Amino acid sequence: MNWEANVRKVVPYTPGEQPFLRDMIKLNTNECPYPPSERVQRVLREFDASDLRLYPDPGALGLTEALAAHFGLKREQVFVGVGSDEVLALSFLAFFSGGKPVLFPDITYSFYEVWAQLYGIPYRCPALDEGFRLKKEDYLTENGGIVFPNPNAPTGLVESLETVEEIVAGNPDSVVIVDEAYADFCGISAMGLVDRYENLLVVQTFSKSRALAGLRIGFAAGSPKLIRYLNDVKFSFNSYTMNRLTIACGKACLEDEDWFLKTVGKIVSTRERMKAELKSLGFSFPDSGANFLFVRHESVPARQLFSALREAGIFVRHFDRPRIDDYLRISVGTDEEADRLTAFLNGYLKKS
Amino acid sequence: MNWEANVRKVVPYTPGEQPFLRDMIKLNTNECPYPPSERVQRVLREFDASDLRLYPDPGALGLTEALAAHFGLKREQVFVGVGSDEVLALSFLAFFSGGKPVLFPDITYSFYEVWAQLYGIPYRCPALDEGFRLKKEDYLTENGGIVFPNPNAPTGLVESLETVEEIVAGNPDSVVIVDEAYADFCGISAMGLVDRYENLLVVQTFSKSRALAGLRIGFAAGSPKLIRYLNDVKFSFNSYTMNRLTIACGKACLEDEDWFLKTVGKIVSTRERMKAELKSLGFSFPDSGANFLFVRHESVPARQLFSALREAGIFVRHFDRPRIDDYLRISVGTDEEADRLTAFLNGYLKKS
């Protein structure tokens, strides 16, 4: 029995745990602490289940057109997928096939490395500077493609639109993917550049700022040519990935701008409050423009805090990786969750 | 601007068209002509949309466990994906990495070739015999993996369980994938063999016999080791592919065995009626065990019939490929749809 010789061996990505405990505070996977727009509930109540017997539109047209309208783009400039992870996974397959190393930061979304390994794409990881800032000159050398998040994860740091544009403009021979999973929490986005740069792909998600992690919606905007190539690869993988319910719910959610502005506003305001409170408790952190903080305490090691928080039913994320193993990533929750977090830390740190 | 040098160029799969016309008869993509179980509608009515703010369980546990219970398997033997296309696409990536050619029939589901090309997997396509039967000796030669549908598509022909088992048993050094998208319509399945053969993966779908093409649910059953390898690749591609609504609806649908038996029974009975009627109109066809017929007329070319049917608002499928370009694939619809089809053909053929 040697069938295993034909098997692709990979070290898979480890997603944040999904615990189910009463009264827990779940600040470990950067979900939205508020329910989605009520229009989503209405779609579910009114959806005719008999429509589900038919395949969905393979291009998820209803949602693609709504996104194009929302961002002032043409339909041919938008691509949707099952979470931004699917959009990114297919983009790696589509755009990073040249054989030269793809570039992404040493500290970043850990899935980039997993995709590169899955597809056998060579890659290089220029180190962020001491303050976790991207050094743009690292991305102006020869490469087979570039990808980075802005704001970066798990640091939360935002690079200016000027820096992003310099990297895109300086790489006419590569596709540059800007992963904007958290962009709605800082208001800086390269979306406005896609009409000017044929090689720029901007990826966003409904999982964070739109409170629909459980529905799996991601999307990309780029030049019609880039989107066509991405669709060719997508249609070679799975013609129908976005289901009928998701298309309908996603469209309804996108159209509720009032809900969106109010929800993002609340999260940003809690984040700024958490910054002040954690600072007064002896934590330091890069200045986050995302819906999480990446914090280190002046005296108590991250690992110890992680365990203590966990025992108290407060779930945060710790990455056992070089340079960041003394940090915790804490999602921004509701004000009540922030209160419970700081109350616990206040008590715990006094005892330590 | 030479970024296109890094782009993967592929010839994508062409899905059957999804027309939206009033009064059309859609017999082109093998969907179920009846609505899904009423339990699905109930799930939608009762689902709390606020749950959608949280990521789903990455292993789609609720649905995986329901499938394991349904088929008398362990949870570790079941894998779910976004339609059987995702399950198959990930299986190609996971199991066909050995470098030796993968085998599948020359006339079969055309996506197999697309996946092989997408991933750069070498492949060979042994010819079916004149009656479109698989010659099992073709699959007892050296190979890097085997995949075939049973019943085959687009012929509808069913190979016996003995033939399937001989191929599985004769290939201990390869993973053998049996694609059973249509197995519920013939009652022959290799599901009962997965406990005995570590190298056998059986793939099924909710898109045909369970009337949920619009929800995108496929699954695979195999040895725990095979499923573990498949999960490793899946978690390296996208951790969360199956959304919360789909998990809940899929589980509810699976549990309604009465609906399932009744629905499959109606489709099989209409299929047998269609066989008799089409035969009397001068059509011949392999004896289908699926929810479609693969028919050729004794005097009128398929292309001509395809256009005439289309003009009459009756959509069927024609494949412009060697050996089968004089056939039409016609999905089994309701009895009323079958009546309208034969009434039209009867009139048209009299005029021809």
C-alpha cells in the first residue's frame, strides 16, 4: 500500500480556536461584536427555499453588481469568493506562477506562507523594522509578486496610501495584492487606485466590519484584465462557490450603509478607549488601525497572561513565532467586554 | 508592464448556462425538479442572523457528524466541501501529486481535465468501449491515481459494484476516487467499501438528489488517513469554506429521509417513462441510472434538435466533443416537463 507516495504533504494553517462556553469573551478571531444588519435577518425570513434546488449564478452576479455599484467600479472589476481566504488562495494560484520569489513581510497574516507552500511558490519575507513598519525599499527589488495586508496583521499598523502606491507603481512586472481585511477600521484604502494600476488587486471581506464571518464573503477589486484571469482560475477550480443565500444576504448587508457606519464607529471608539486603558495598565502596542490591538506588557510575559485570561474565560490570540511571541492579539469587542477585560487585567496585574 | 508573465493561463470549465426565462423548461444542469425538504425552509425562518457574526466551525462539525451517522461511519471518515466540485478539486490537489499520469475515461465529467491542467497533473484518458462502457483492464495499469463517476456523466451508465471494487483493490498504490454525484438514482454505491479499502474516496453531493444545488454541499467518505490528508490540504487553502447557514440547512435536509425517498422515487419513475417515450420517438441511449438521459436521434442531428428545443424554451445540454457530439443530455424533470418535452419533440420530428 503505497498510495501515500502520491499525497501532497502540507503543514496546514491553524485557525483561531472556536470555543463554545457560556459567558466567555471571545476576542481571539477579530469577529464583529455586534450582530449584522437587520436586513440579513429579513432576507432569511423571506427567502424561498425552493430556489435552492437551482445552481446559483456562477459569477454571483447580484453581489458582484452591488459591490461594483458601492465602490463606483464596473462589474468586470469585481470578483467575489468564499471569504477573503478563498479570494487570496485563488489569487496566489492565478498571479504568482512566474517562478520568481513572491514577497511578503516576515510578520504578517500567516496564511500567505501556507498558500505559497501548498502551491510550491518560492517566497521571501523581508523583515519589518523594529517598530513593525514595512520598509518599502524591500518591495522595490526583483520579485514574482507582492502581497501585504494594510492594516497589517497581527500588528494593526497602517501604511500610508502614498507608500502603498509607491510599491504598486514600482512593480509594473508583478501583481501587487493589498489585503484590506481591516481597512474599514482605519479609512485608508487602495480601492481608489484600481482604475489607475492594472497590476493592483485590493482584497476585502465581510467577516470583520460587516459582521458576517459565519457567511463567508470576500471580494477583490482590480483591473478588468486581472479579474478576468482570476475568474479563469476560479472557474477551473469550482464554478459555483458562492451560494444563493450568501449572495442574497451579502447584497442586503452591503446596502445598509447606516448600520455599517454606526457599527464601525462603535468599534473604533471602543478600540481607542481600550488603547488608553491598556496603556495605563502597563501595556505597549503599535498604534492599531484595525479591530484588534497587538499588545505587550512591561513586566508580565504574554504566555502567562494568555493562560490567565483563558482561565477567566477570556479568549485572545497568542502566536508562538519569532519576534512576536511576547505579544497578544486582542480583538476589539463591545464596551462591556472591554470593561470585563480591563477589570480582570487590573486585578490580575496587581496580584502579579 | 509584464505582470502577465506571472499569470497562470488556463482554459476554464464552461458550466451549463443558467437562463432566466418565464415558462422555460430547464433540463440542462441536472438539478432536482422538486423543492428541497420543508425542513430547509424552517431552518431559514428560525435561524438567528446574529450568529452569522461568528466564524463557522472549520470542520463543519454539525454536518460532518450528521453525514457520519447517516452512513454508519466515524466522523473522521467524512469530509464536506462547497459542492462536490470543491471536494474533487481539493482531492486532485491532495492525492494526485505523484507525477505519474492520473487515469479517467475519455468521455466523462469534463472538469477532471480542467483540474489536472490547473495543477499541472499529468493524465491519460483510456477510451470507453463502443457502448460507452469502462474497460476495467485500462485501470489496472501503472498510474498516479484514478477518478471516474459512477454512474458516469454524461452517459448515465452504471458500472457494477464488483467492477468498482476490482479497480480499487487492484490499485493499492493509488488513491481511487469514485464520483457518485448521481448514485442515489441507481442505488449502487461504493460507500460500503470505504471501511475495507484505505485508498478509496467516495464523493457525493446534495446538488442533485437532495435539491440543494443552490446551497453548494458536497462530501467525501474514506479512510481516516485519507480524510486527514484531505483536511490538511483544505486547511491550507481555506479554513472556513462551509458557512453557518449551509451547515444548518444541510443537516436538516439530510435528516428528512421520507422526503428523500419520495423525491428520488418520483425522479426515477419519470426517467423510466421518458425512456419509453423517447424510444418510441426514434431516440436511442445508454441505459441511464442517473437523473438525465443521454440521447441520440436516428435521423435528426443533435445540434439541430438542440437549437429547436432552445427556441421552444426547452434547455438541454450539448457537448461539442469527439464521439458524443451527436448526443443531447436531457435532465429528468417533473412529469409535466417530460410531457411538454415529448409533445414538442413529437410535433417537431413529424415536420422534419
